[in-house]
Amino acid sequence: MEKFALRVASKRQVTLPARLLELLRLSEGDVLELAVEGNRVTGRGMKLVPSDFFNEKMLEALEDREISLDRDEGIDINNMDQLAARILKT
């Protein structure tokens, strides 16, 4: 785990370190989603995709996955290839 200390500047601006952007695979125009629970902040990088990128079957699979994540049901993934195969399974 890597930690980052960010300073809030004037006008509530925060500069994200290059390493943080690298870890989150973010670049200019991407979205950083933050969730706050008590005094704990968690976040994830998000990339925007065209609305026609996903077909109906993929959208249903993503919705099912989101429901399982809300239930704290994890998946056993050891590398990016396994992740891609799990996400793209048809």
C-alpha cells in the first residue's frame, strides 16, 4: 500500500502526485470518485466510455457484479489476465 499526503490549496484545489495518477491509471479528463464514511476516504479512478461501448449482455453482467459487490462478495483474481477474462466472460 502506498500513502499520499495532499495539501488543499486556495480555492479548495488539490494537486494529485504523478505516482497516484499512475497507480489509478488516470489521465487528464478522467474522473476520481471518492467516498467518505466517518473520517475515512476511499477512492477509485474512473474512465468514461461511449454509451454504445457495452452491449445489453455486458450491461446485465455489470449490474449483477455491482449487486454482488454491494453484498461484499469478492472474487479471487491473481493477475490482470484473470481479471480481464472474468470481466469479459460471455
